[in-house]
Amino acid sequence: MLPSLAFLRHQLEGILRNKFAQGHQTSGYLARLEQLPASYDAYLEFAHSLDDIPMRDNWPYYEPDDLEEIWQECDPDRPLGQIGVLSLKDSAKRVEAGFLASVCGSMLGKPIEVNPTLSELRQALISAGDWPLNDYISEEVLHALNRRHWSWFETARGRIRYVAPDDDINYTLMGMMALEQFGEGFTKRNLRDLWINHLPISTTWGPERAILVRSGISYLEHDRELFNPSEIEAWPDFLVQDTELCGAAIRADAYGYACPGQPALAAELAWRDASFTHRRTGIYATMFIAAAIAAAHVLRDPLEIISTALQFVPRRSRFYEITEDCLHIVANADNWLEAYQGIHHKYANYCHCQVYQEIGTLINTFRFADNAGDGICKQVMQGNDTDSFGATAGSLLGVYFGPDSLEARWLEPFRDRILTGLSNFHEQQLSRLAERIGRLPELLHTGQHRIQPSELYVNENLDI
């Protein structure tokens, strides 16, 4: 049941790369790794030693993972309670619109989830007569692009018959279930149990897959009374690489949906979910997106919404610095193409799943979108992780513009049918699922969540 030594070595090499990017003084560590004897004891001792790598003397950032430290680093003038005028009925409709636009954004970007640039996509779209994008991706575009995601056969224009399984949608539904079953007080142990019962490992990647494996092992330990629940907090810090990628950010949506006009609460719930698997930028991006969606229920100026969300990010972090710069670029641009060029010129080295450029393009989309449909097209045309940020843009835009912002033509190909990648999740009617997720604001407002583990888990002997 132990991973291979080759796998452990690969993980440790990746973690060292991550540590360097995070400002640690990693000089000499790779040489030490190469000289280790091929034994589990040696590799594990080395892995534990990585906790003590000091920061480089010239590193200008301070990036905590602990929530209280994060709050200390955030803008002290950030709004801590309700902002704007709250209407639960209006928010329910906005959440439904956000979820449906998110689904459309995900499916729009899915066939080209191959890390394209805007330049590549523009050339392919012009070749197919589809520039600017205003519909799902055609096979002619995929042919011109000369690469495609394996899901193209069920997500390209003319082939769509349902919402295809996608991890971005899965995670939104996982957040929905966490709030439905445990309310705003859900714990990481609750997340562990939800994940192990609903997320097939083949639908996860990176840190999520590593933490899901660790969750499964903890079930075995629990059976033998070896499991210490407090250890969950430290799981992402040991033998997990790439904890700053966007896998947590795509889990933010449900918390922004559930907290209309409460960006502080949305950010806190997002922290709890994100820190289950991620660290630093991975956490901050999730908090930022959740806070932005929460603010979009009630505020009407896109730039004000982004500025508000940025107040819930540590000000001495790389994420804050780059996001603030992208906001400045977008605010001073005359159109979305000009803003994209400014963002891409500075941050092109942060591509698929690497958050920084993608958050910049999200801000660009939000400022210049005419409606939700137009916005998901603008987001996808900017490339990178097209389905993930197409979905995130859909959530933000749908909540902001409301229920009439998405033309029916975007939903018609699905035939009101959704196939998720989740286990033990049986709802396949898209409209009913949208109504269900639309109840999240009222659920958190009234505290009427339900905790019925005997109906949810096969193994009732677990103390969850």
C-alpha cells in the first residue's frame, strides 16, 4: 500500500520547486535529495525536514495559512458584516442564474481545456468564422486549433446532449452538500467524509487527489482507533505538491452563493474548504472569488466588487500584489482586448491552473461583459484553464447580472439533463438542481441545514 520510491522522489522534487517559488532558501536541497539512499526512512526524514527550510533574506512577502493570521494581514477596514440591501428571494434567483451560467461556462471551455492563448484561439476562431466567440466550440475550431480536450465528443457544438461530468461542477455541488448537511459550521472532517463518499479519485487531480488518498487511509486508521482528527489540518503540508494551483479556487462558488452581501463570511467558509488541500495563493484565490460572488449579489459596480473582495486577501502576499496590479490594468483599459494584452504581457508565465493570469482575466471579463453569455465567451477566449475559469466567470456574472442575463440558447442543448462525476448523487435534472442550489442563501440565513449521516453514509460506524 506504500507509494513507490520513484513516486516519493518525484513528489519531493515538486515540493522543492514549490518551496522556491514561495520564497524559501532551497539551495542544496535538490543535491541532498539526489544523494539519499533508496529507502523509505531516508525519504520520509527528508520530507519532514522541508518544514524547516528558512525564507530567503530578500523575500518581501508574508503569506500565512492560518485564518487569524490571514485576517491580521488583510485590510483592517474590510466590511465584516452585511453590505448592501439583502433580499433572499432575489438572491435565490441570482444564485440559480450563477449556477446555470457556471455550467455553461464550464461546457463552453471544456473542449479547449488544453492551455491555449488568446492569440491561438483567435486564429482558430477566425479560421472557422467564429470570431468573436458567441456559441459553443465547433469542431471546425478544434480542427483549426489542432488540439482538443478528450471530452470534445460530448462538449463540442452539435454534440452536446447533456451537461457532461466536470470537476468544476462537482466541487460546487460538494460545497452545496457541505452547507446543506452541516451549515456554516462544517469542519474539515465533514469535508473528508463527504469527499470519500462522493468523489471518485479519478475525478480529482493534484492536491485534491493526494488529500483524497490520505482521507481513505485515515478511514483505515479510524477502524483501528489510530486516527487523530487534528492531523487533518496538516495534511497539505506533508508530501503534497502544487498546493497553490487553482483546484481550491474552483470550489469557491457555493460559499459566494450562500452568503449574499456577506463577503467576510463567504471568505471564511472558502478558507475552511481551501485549506483542506491548499496553501498560500491556493487559499487566497478561493477566498477572493467567494467574497467577490457574495458582494456581487448587492453591489453594482464591478470594480468596486473586485476591490471589496481584495480586502479579504493578505496585503503582503504575491496574490494581492498581482491581483491589485491586474485590477489597475483593467480599470485603465478601454476594452477587454487591451486589458488582456496588458495582463498577458506581464503574467504570461502563469498559465493553466497557475491562478495569477487567470484571476487577471477574470477581472477583465467582469468589467467588460455585457451579460453572462457574453462574459463566459470573453473569459474562454482569453485561454488558459478555459473550463475552470469559464465556470468561475459564469458564477460571478450570473449572480451579478441576475436571472435574465443568460439567453435560453445556452441551456437548450443540455435538454435539462446533467451528469456529474459524483458517487451517491442522483439528481440529473438541471433545473431542479439549480433550484436546490438557489436555496443556499435562505438555508444559511435561517440555519435550517440538516445533518442526517445515517441517510448519507454506508458505514454508520464512523463517528462523523
